[in-house]
Amino acid sequence: MSKKLLIAAAAVAMSSGAMAQSAFEGFYGQVGVGYENNNFASKTASGSTGTNPAGAPSQSAGGFSGTVGLGYNYSVAPNLVLGLGVDYNPMSVKSGQNQLSNNQSAGVNTTTQAANRYNIFVTPGYQFGADKLGYIKLGYSAEQLKTQNSGGLSTSGTGTASGYIVGLGYKQLIDKNIYVFGEANYMSYSNTTISAGSGVNVNTTPSTYQALVGIGYKF
């Protein structure tokens, strides 16, 4: 009798484990393409040209966006999945030019470029049916900023902005290992100082809205 009980208990345990395992569990790699809009807010220039007054115009830059990503999804309960991932965006998006100084004899006409962004994140998700996964994306984000100044002083420089990413996503398996996905992400960064040379510093607080679609492979 005891043997029958042990066998039954083992069968229940194995069944529970099978139920808890998601079709999305395991390592994955993916690529995505889409569009993003960058806002370089609170822009000021300081140094040899003086400091631009409050209310300086922000800059914006929109364009093509693309990412490559790797991660791992783990089943924590029936229909619940917890993921850990990283992605990298090699694309660069450059703003138009605007004036950052009232000193017209040595004005700072500047453009700003965002590039080389990477994100490290967790993705708590819920599986719908056998092949659909909705998830949220929460984590750390960093990108390289470059400014190109011209006018009274011609300078350029780079800086690194760091902040956070939040997003919503959806994955749909189209066979056992291949899936398609869509994401909407928002990235916000702290105020960043770019030392542009010749005594000029440019300060800005960047943020980005991004929409992606793509394809991935679950190992």
C-alpha cells in the first residue's frame, strides 16, 4: 500500500512540475527593429560662452531603432514566467541643431547624438494558453551621448547617460522554438554633462520612447 502511495505522490509531483514549466522556459536570442524618439531636455551650455538661461530649447531626434538581445526565462508557477535579459542597440540617432548661448559672438550651435545603448532587465510575464506570453520589462539602461558644437567655438565631446527602462511586451510562438515579439519601451536618464573641450560643457537630461517588433529563437 505504501508503495502505491509513493508512486501516486511521485506522479502528482511530476505532473505538477510539467504543468509549471512554460513553453518559453530556457535561453533565448532575438533581434528587433523599429522606431524611437529621443528627447534631450533641459539643455544648457556652460564654460567659455557663459551659461544659457533657464528655458533653453530641448532637442529631439527620431529614427530607426534596432536591438539584439539574449536572456533566460524561468517558470516560477503555472503560467508565471520570470526572465532575465540584456539587449544592445548599435544604432545612432542625431538631433537637429539649435542655439545654446545668448552670446552671439561666440554662440554654441549644437547637435546631440545618442548611440550604443544597452539594457539589463528582468521580465516578469504571464503565459496565455500554450504559446502566448505577455510581460513587463524593468531594469537599468545606459547610452553614449555625443555633442557636436559649432559657431564661435567648434568643439565635440562624449558622455555616458545612465537611468532606467520600463516596457511592455508580447511574444507569440510560431513553432516549438521560434517566436515573434513586439515591445513598447520608455527609457529615462539622469542629467548628463558632456565635456566638449575648449572650456565648454553641455548638459542635458535624455529620455527615449521606443517601439520594436522582431523575431527570436528559444533554445
